[in-house]
Amino acid sequence: MARGDKPYRVYRGGRVKGRVPLQRRVEPTSRRDGRRRQERPAAPPPVTTPKPRRGWGRPIGIGLLVLVLLVLAWAVASYLMLGRAVGDANERLGPVALDDQSGLLMTTPTTTLLLGTDHGPGAGREGAHRSDSIMLVRTDPDRGRISYLSIPRDLRVDVPGRGFAKINAAYQFGGPDLAVRAIRDFTGLRINHVVVVDFQNFERLIDALGGVKVNVPEPIVSNRFDCPFSTRERCQRWSGWKFAAGEQEMNGRRALVYSRIRENRLNPAENDLTRGERQQQVVRAIGDELTSFSTLVRLPFLADDLVAPLATDLSAGQIGQLGWVSKRAGASLRCRLGGTPTSIGGESFLIGSEENRNVILMFLGSSAPQPPPPGTGLYGPGCVNR
């Protein structure tokens, strides 16, 4: 320490003017030779190439494109297969005089006649079989409703060119064309389309769908008239077809039997009209299955089996429109015509009731649905919402 140097420094207190530094500056360390060490320039940061981010847009786009192409291929295949099968069904029907309809079926009310027979549409000659079931189906897109009208086959009507006979005899005399004319004259309804169902192939249609679900209202045991066996001995030992109450899955055979049972041994009050109600159930169940997603997916492979039992004037596009309307319908109306049973010349008939006119108005949606009036017996006409 030099003489006169003090071993300490004297710091004077007081307020320092000016800006107070917030960070102390660090001087570079001096070298031993007394010269200041020069700071080396900082090395530039390494240049890194950013890795490209893996995007999902392209794979998703490719997947969507493939999906769209598959859907288009399915739609084209379905339409072609259905169109070919429906073309064969159009040829099986033959000429029928129907009422023209303006507009699309998916936007315009449409009335279709369903005829069930054991021998297909090749009637129109003496000795041919009569229609086993007669039903009108009306689709009303504006109301979102489908209406069913069962017509008893024993109703006595004036068949054009044949005189008074049972209404189902019109099919025997002149095939679908005369049946349409007789039903149009009796009901006053415009009939836009017709479908003839051959019960011999009816099972094939339902089995192709994988069965149908039907809600049986009460237990049923058929009589021996519906015996499936060919020998009398086996039919005598047979106890009848049995159906438990409640919803159940039916294959083609059981659905056909259920819709055609004439008498229920557990309820003698049933008649041909209650059988018509069962037929409406089966028709509605078939419609539900036809418009289901599983059926649409399998349509290219099912078209032939679905259309094989049918003869119709409907095109493939019109069938698709009816399926769309049926899928969107939120309500259904089930109606039936009725009358008074009688015998004329030893043959049983049903003389139409005056109430049938009101039922037709209900069927058209022009009046509120009403059940069969009290006191009209087992054959009373009426409508109920289901």
C-alpha cells in the first residue's frame, strides 16, 4: 500500500442526479500484460431448417373422394339392377287403364291399388283365380301420413260388363284392368298405380329382407283349412298355426300365413275384415323393411328377389319416391269398408253400408277418422289412427 493511501474509500451519501442504472455493466477482464481482453464476437446461431409439418388434409380429402365414388357406384348399381327388375314387373302386368297423376309422387298425394293373388297377374280369363286381398294405399306427403283402405272381397258390386258379383271376381273376369275399373266405380276414387302381389313368391320377398317385425294384438290359432300338408291324415292330426301375442319376427312363411288366416279358433268373432287388418300390418312391416338402411345397402343384390313377386306399372324412380315418402311419414291411418252379410242364390255376399262413403272421406283426409259405429256388428266400416 502506498504511503498516504487510505485502506478504505469514503462514500458520500446523498441523492444522485440523473438516471439510475438498473444493471451494472461488467467490464472485460484485463490480461496480465495490462491490456484489456478483447471480446470475441458471438458466434451466429446455427441455421436450422424447419421440418415440414405433417398435415391431415390430403389423406382426409382422398378418403372423402373414395367414399363419394363408392356411394356413386352403389347408387348407379342399385338403380340399374332395380330398373331391370322393375322392367320385368312392368311386362308382367300388361295394359291397365289408370288415372293420370301430375307432379312427383314425393310431393303429390298418390293412390295405389294392391291386389294379392295366388297365380300372379296372368288372369283375365274364365276360370282364373280371384284376388285374395284388395287394399288401397294412399300416400300424402303434405300431411306426412299413409292411409290404408281394406276392401272386403265379398262386397257385392256392379262389375263393368259382368253385372253384380263379388268385387274380387273382377280380377277373375278381366285381370288387373277390370279390377281397377270395378274398384274405381264402387269407391269413386282415382287410382294412379297398381301392384299385383303373387303370394306364391311372397315368401321370397320377405326372406330376402331378412324377415319382418309384426305386433300380434292377440293369440291366434288357425283352423284346419289353413293346413300346410298335402294329405288329409296329416291335416287331421295338425293343431293349426299358432301365433302368440306381442311383437315378433316373422319369416316369409309365417308372415304369409299370418296375413291369410281366415278364422281364429281362439276368437270366433274374427272375420274377413280382421284378416284385412292383419294384411295391412304385414304390408306396413314390409314397407318399413324396404326403406331400412340395411336394405338400401344391399339393394344391388336384392333387387331381383324384392321385385320377383310383383307386377306393377310403377317405374324404378317412382318406387324410390314412394319409399322416400313412406320413410318420412309420421302417422298411418287404417280404414276398412264394411256392410251387412247376406246370401243371394246360395252364395254369401256383403252388402255395402252407407257408412262406407264416410270412410272413403276419412281415407282421403277430408274428415276426421272414426271407428266403426256402435251397433254395426262385426262388419262395421271405420278408420283408426295407428
